[in-house]
Amino acid sequence: MLSKSHQQELLGWLELLKSLNLLLCADTNNFTLIQNKWYQIQDYLQIKIMTLNSDELDISQQSLFQSWQTETYRYIRLLKTDFLFYQSAKQITTKESRFLVIQQRLNEAINLTDNYLLAVLD
């Protein structure tokens, strides 16, 4: 079972990811809003998620948490690269394909957290 602090941080994380996803679906032309949300996600990752300590968890949950933490970090680093490629794209078709990659990877990060929470909260 997750501690209250872990659970709150992860639910906040999930909310940030989902809000970026909604923003991407609703307003792809407002890059300033998307960029601000992206910076919030990166800050939250560094300040809240990566500083969570697995020692507070049951021994049986520690490795699962560490795996989730590592994979989450990997997804966000890949998303950062995807955003850079999207920004540098000149052709509309390239921008569209990069945008689809961003959406797909963001959905994978959301699913990763959803699945982790389902596994530990049952």
C-alpha cells in the first residue's frame, strides 16, 4: 500500500499529465500554454516525483515503485526530445507526425501511472 504522501504526489502527477493531454487535444496552436504546462511537469518530476523515497514503502512495493519512477523519468526525457523535434520541424506533415508521437508518448506515461496506481491501491 502507498503512503499518503506518495499517493498524493502521484495523483498530482497524474493530474498534471492529463491536463497537458487535454490542452494538447484542445488548443494545439497556443504553444505558450503548452510550454508552461510542460515546464510545470518537468519541475514536478524533479521536485516531487524523483525525490520520493521508496524506503517509506513496504519491501514488496519498493522495487515496483523504483521501476515506475525510472520509467516515468525515461518517458519525460523522451517527451522533452519529442517537443524539441516538434519545435524544430518546418514541414506541416513533419509537425503533424511529431505531434502524434508526443500524444502517444504522453498517453503511455499516463497509462504507466494509472497502471501503477491500480496495482498498488488494490
